[in-house]
Amino acid sequence: SVPIAKQLTSIQALRKGSDLEKAFATAALVYNNYADPKGKLSKAETKSLLQSQFWHVIQGQENKPKYQEIISFLDEDSENKIDFEDFMFLLVSLTLMSDLLQEIKNVTTPK
């Protein structure tokens, strides 16, 4: 497969894109690389993707109720698939319940 960084550079609209635009595009590319031809992921694929690509964020969060709720949802035996909107909601939810935001707030920026 083609590395995400190379895929990003091939997107004409991002040539002068902001960091935020590139971050969003990266999330979309990762999702699309895992999704089926209809642009959806099974719950099991979603769980696998989150555990392999987002593990630094979710590591140590296993005892939090919100994490357990998300994983329980993904463990449900269901034919329902996850679309990109639902995937982004899961990413935001996992980020909000993690320690990542506090670490980001503690980063000092040069002035």
C-alpha cells in the first residue's frame, strides 16, 4: 500500500493546506485505506483500526466507562457498518476521554 504521507502529497488541494486540513485529510485517508468499496467498515474492522492506529491515545484508558462503552458497541455482533461520520465521532469520543487533551494543554509554545 502507498504510505499516507505520499497519498497526502498527491492531493492537489492540500499543497498549501494548513496543518488542520492535513490532519483531517490524514484521518480520512487512513479510514479510506481500511474501508470496503462502499466506504464502510465493519465494527470489528473499526476496532482493529482504532487499536492499531490510535493506540497511543487509548492506551491506559481501558478502565474508563466511556472507553468500555465504545468497545462494547464495537464488539456487538451486528451487520451494521461504520461510515466515516461515525468513525470520526468515535475518534473524537476516544480523544475527549483520553489524557491527550491535557497533555496538549501542557505543551508550551514558543513566543
